[in-house]
Amino acid sequence: MNMSTLDPILKGRRSQPHQLIEVLQDVQETHGYISEEAMKTVAKELGVPVIEVLRVASFYKAFSLQPRGKNVITICTGTACHVRGSNLLIDQVKGQLKIKPGETTKDGLFTVECVNCVGACALGPVVVQNGSYNHHVTPGKLRKIIEKSRGTRKEEAANAKTQKIR
Amino acid sequence: MPRLRKSGELKALQRELQEKNRNFRSTIVICGGTGCQASKSPEVIAAIRKEIARQGLDKDILVRSTGCHGFCEQGPIMVFEPGNLFYCHVSPEDAAAIVEKTVIKGEIIEELLYTDPVSGLKVAKEEDIPFYSSQDRFLLSYSKKVDPCSIEDYIAIGGYSAIERALSEIDPETVISEISAAGLRGRGGAGFPTGRKWAEAREVPGDEKYVICNADEGDPGAYMDRCLLEANPHLVLEGMMIGAWAVGASQGYIYVRKEYPLAVKHARIAVQQAREMGLLGENILGSSFSFDVEIARGGGAFVCGESTALMASIEGKVGEPRPKDVHTVKEGLWNKPTVLNNVETWANVPSIIMNGSSWFASKGTKGSKGTKIFALTGQVKNTGLVEVAMGTTLRSIVFDIGGGPKNGKAIKAVQTGGPSGGCLPVSKFDQPVDFDSLTDAGSMMGSGGMVVMDEGTCMVDVAKYFLSFLQDESCGKCVPCRIGVDRMLEIVTDITEGRGRPEQLSLLKELAETVSETSLCGLGKTASNPVLSTLRYFQEEYAAHVNHKSCPAGVCKALINYTIRPEKCSGCGLCLKACPHEAITGEKKKAHYIKPQECMKCGICVSECKFEAITVN
């Protein structure tokens, strides 16, 4: 990653160490994760030691140091979701995708994460899929959500292929 | 938007906006909070707007998209003003019928009315719904009246009049004595008197002071602050402005969780609008007061709800707390005097200035004044945001407002105060809810999370849940919290997995007391509450796990087995299809069978089975 891709994020924030978390938030949002190169660039541009950037990036849950999958499935494990069975949802993804929360499938299609509360407690259990909220999720509902995103991806690939042939 | 240069201009604008609103015959209020958005409310709002325009009614009927109404489970929610006709579970396909029948002909569509789960009767008006009628809604009542993205809406209901009054009529000392006289205490959980905090910050010499709004609502099971900030960001902003004026601060920060994207968006829009109108910036409303606000997004660390950790995070550092031998009102953000209050505390400020301290103090108990918002969730019929006067009993909240148990199982406990609070049994349900009485009972009011648990909830598992939460969230700075929570979790895990020994119970208690006495910050000091309160009130559940290796609630996996009762199984194959671990076999239309070696005891089959054929032993 060269400096110019981070330029819009760093604009107006250079040499301001206190902007570190805000800058990392934007890098995470735009690039999906925080790469080693991004950390080095941010360190240099804000005037913060690289080790401090790494410390902050690894302390906060909002930041991922590895690229995430195309579909990010976030299971809320807040108290209200927990008492309504969000642990069943973790079992569901473990069985269906063969990964644990925090991991990404080998094909790069799915990342599963847990969050301590998304604040939609009355609708629990809640699963956020790529930013959109699903409420009262059961293992069966989650299975279909996963199958559907897999299906769409497959269809997209098929469409892309047909277009190429044409 | 006009720029307001002196105080009279705000009043003129307010009159103009009210006049404009009077041109509308009625208003359709549609909830666009996070909860209703999950149930497709943006599509409903778009469909209604389209239909109103198609019928040529856009000059007569105002469609207002608002923040959360608090009854998320019924979403999307729609209310007609005047009259307060209440529709729930509205879908975009209903739009044409709603405009045709209800808006034009004034007819009520029965299917969209709310059905009270207790009486089974349909209810037409919002104020007749038991969930709402048993509440004392003040802060939440604004949510219906404003579009959170419209500063005009807020000004039209009298918004920013309190800061105007403070700037033109009341000196900072009087503002502080009003807040003190009102008896306002911090809504974040600690309950520190707000007026005293402000007075201390004002006394510290220096020109550079800060005010912070703590919207890092990390308690799982609590979302009052999300709703307030999402639904009425200008109210919070106005509270902060009054606080800044009182203590002499010129810069403020709203530290809001990244997990609340809508709250971040609305807060940003509000700050931008206030700047454009000159309500933030230099010489606000022609006075000597200058103030601006920045939004800082939290990075998803529970410990950042603690004031010193939060301030470190705003400074761009790792969110670790520091000892509080010097208070943050003296040395806070960048070592300058700083006043930190949470969202709900700030939101209470403008009305105290407008209505006076005695108005505020007329509600509540001796030591806890005003109303408090709670997030009522878990195994009750009505879940959502509940605002009641301080001192209302747990019983009234759970049974009158919440409507009692959800799944026919008896209610066993209420968890209050999140990971810092505890579980209170039904025998304590007559406790008035305020800052002091819940602490006496071994829990705490906290910021307002209230999770109802029934017989299907294992209290040892609840203790384990909070310990693993705290283990994950402990910043690791001090030994008692970092290692103490680890060891407690080990013991509780042993108990839930059938390896518990009787002597571990006293060790657990001793450890819990040590952690709470010796930890550095509030997170560690209260980390033992879930363990201590469950040990205190649910001793027999611990004993069943330790002595009989059984989990009465049927939750702890190591102590239970799933079996299919052949006489009840229809052989439909639903469980076989649902089992993610391929642990179920069977032929179609014949009784199925669970392979014990492969069963991970996740319970997914139980939730899928329509014939109640799968039992937990």
C-alpha cells in the first residue's frame, strides 16, 4: 500500500498523534483491515512510533490485522442475545463453515466475528451481516443467511463468466 | 439554514417553524431507529412518502422519520398524530392501504393494531398499550417529536432555548447550583452528583477545560444511550453546551461506540448543523461563550467506558485506566480539567434549566431524583426501552410494563447493571430501583440494562458468561483483575463442566472479594458482582452442579444429554437437516436417533423440532 491510497484519510490529520484511533478507524473501514504497510505509513505521517500504532491497533477490537472475508457475519453475544441462545448460533457457524469466531474461511468468503452488544437487545439474538441487521435469528435462519450469501456469490461468479463468454 | 447571531433570533425562528408545522393537517410518525431499521422501516418510510405524494397529500400530511420509540420488538412502528393511533409490524406493502383507509377515510386497519399479549385484546391508541401506559416517559417522549437529522424539528419543540436562557439570564454558578439542587446524579452507573462534579471543575483555575459525553455504552444488554443519541442528538448537544458554559470549557467530545453506526451518523449531522447555525463556534448567540464539539469513535473496548481509559482513548492511546488519586475534574483529558457525563445525564440538563430544579426533584426517591431509562430485555413478553421514575419496583417493571414471562417458564431473576451488576432473585423484586437500594441488595442499577431470566437460564452459566466477558475485556494493567478474573473463570468452568469440588465454592467467594477490594478501576472493582450475587441468591444451583453433577436449567453441555423420544418423533427429518454436526440419523417417516459420540449438545435440534420429541436429560 503506497502513501497515496491513505492520502484522503490522512488529510488534515498529519502530525497529530491524537488522531491515531480515528485514522485507524477509517483505514479499517476503507480497506477492511490494517496492513503492516498502512501502520508504517500512519506512524510516519502522524509522528507516532510504529510500535505504538501496533499496540493501539491490536488493543481495540474494531481493528483487524488480517484481511477479512467478503461476507462478515457478526454474531451478537450480549447478555440479552446470550439468554436467548446466541451460543447456538456460534455452534451453527462452527458446524456449517468449520471456522471459529475470529476466523475466515479458506475460500475467503466468510469471516465470523462476535461482538459484545450491538444495542438491539430487544430483537435478540441479532446477527449483523455486512452491516445489515437480522433479528430473532435461529440456527436455521442463520443457516439460510449463510447459504444465501454463498449462493449469490456463486451466481455472481456464474454471471461474470457468462458475460465474459459473450 | 439561517445563522443565528443573537438570542432573539432563535425565538423568531422557533415561531416561524411552529407556524410552518401548523400547515399540516396531521403527521405520520415512523420509527427509524436501529431496531426498526432491522425490520425494514426505511422501506416503509419510503413507501409511505411515495404513496402520500402519489395521492397529492404532501402539503397536508407530514411524514416524520424518527429515532427509537423503545418498543423495538413491535417494529416497524407507526403513530398518527393527532390521536396517537398506533400501528405495529408495518410492512412496505401496507403503505397503499394505510394512506387510502387511515389517512384519507380515517378508518382503522385492525390487522396492524397491537395485540396485548397478556389480555389478548387489540389496542388502538399508544397511551392505552400497557407497555407505554405504565411508564413515566419524559426524555423518551421527545423521540417521536423530532427527526434526528433535523435541527429545525428540535428548535420547533423549544430546543436550544435552555442554552439561550443560560447565556442571557443565568450566570454559570447559578446553573451549577440549579443542577445540584435538582439532585441530578450520573446516569452512567456510579451515580456521582453532577452538580458537585461541575462545581469542582469550575473551581480549578485555567482557561483550557473540556467536557465529554460518554456514549461508549459497552454494557451488553443496555442500549438507552444509543437510542437517546440516535433519536435526539441535539438534546445531548444542548446539555453539553450548558455544562461547558457552567464549567468554562470551550471544547467538547462525544465518545461514541463504533458499533452504533446510526448514533455516530446522527451525532455528526447534529454537530454540523449546529455549527452552520452558529450554535457551535465563536460567540454563540452573540454571547462571550465559544464552544465546539468533536466526535470520537470508540474502538470496541469495554474498559473505555471508564473515565480515565476513555480520555486516554480520545488522546489516541491504548485505553488503559490510571489510578484516580487526582480526579479527572482536576487533571483529565490532556491533563486539563475535564467533566465527563454520560448521554442520559447530559440529556437531562436542558429541561432542568428550563423547568427548574424543583420540577426535576419532584420525581424519584430521596437520594435519586428524576426518571431513569432502562433497557428491558430477555425472557419477558414486552421488551424495549422503559422510562420510569426512580424508585419504581423491579416487579412493576418486569410484570406491569414487561408483561411477565415470555415462554411460560417462571421468571427466576433479573440481571441489572451489566457485567458490573448482579442477579437479583424474585424475592428481591419489591426493591425500589434507584442508585442505593440495588447496591444494598448486592447488585447495582448501573447504566440501566435489565435482563430478565427464567427457569431455562442457568445462573452458574450466567456467572461464567460475565467472567468470560470480563476476561476478554480486562485491559490487563492490574494484577487482581487480569489474573483474578482468569482464576474465577477456571473455577466456574470446572463447575459447569462437572469437575467442581465443594471446597472450590469458598475459594471462589474469597477470590471474588479480593478482586473487588484490590483492582485498579471500576471494571475490576465490580467484576466479582455477577459471581457474588449468584453465589448469594442461587447457592442451590451451584450445589446441584458440584454435588450432583447436574444442571437444573439444562444449559451446561457437559452435564446434559439429548435424546429423541421415538414415540413422539414423526421422522420429518427437520432435525437431521438442521444438525450442523451431522449427529442425527434416521430414515424418513421413522423415528430418528442422535449419535451420542458426534452430538456437540448445541441444542439446535430442539429449537427446530416441531413435535417436542427431543428431550434434555
